[in-house]
Amino acid sequence: MKLTPVANIEGDAAAFNTANRNNRKIDYSAIPTVVFSLPPLVMVGDTEEEDRKKGRVFMVNPEDSSSWYNSRRKRHNHS
């Protein structure tokens, strides 16, 4: 059920391409990816590797979760 919007977009593109003999491509860059873990991890858009190739680098330390909402809410010890 959670992938229904993606399936709808793909179905629309397939129907359009079939009816119009076209090659409409789908832009998947704005579709979020989620890992339901503690802490939850989410990604929307380009990967870090793709950002580096485009010259967009954001220095984030994944080891330091002290500022993350779930860490503060659950009072995790940050060592």
C-alpha cells in the first residue's frame, strides 16, 4: 500500500508511452526512502556520492546522534 503512489505514476507513464509512442521517463529523485529503525533513517533525493559528484558536500557525522530528536527524547547516552 505504501508504494501505491509510485505505482500510479509508473502506470500513468506506461499508458502515456503506449498511447503516444513516446518514452516518458519517471523522476524518482523526490521519492523518499525510509528505514524503520531506531533512530529512523530517511533519504530523499541524491545520495552522498551523487552530491559529491555534483560538488554539493554536506559534512554530517553519522556517529554523532546527540542532536537527533529521538536521541534527545529517549535520553540516550552519547559517548
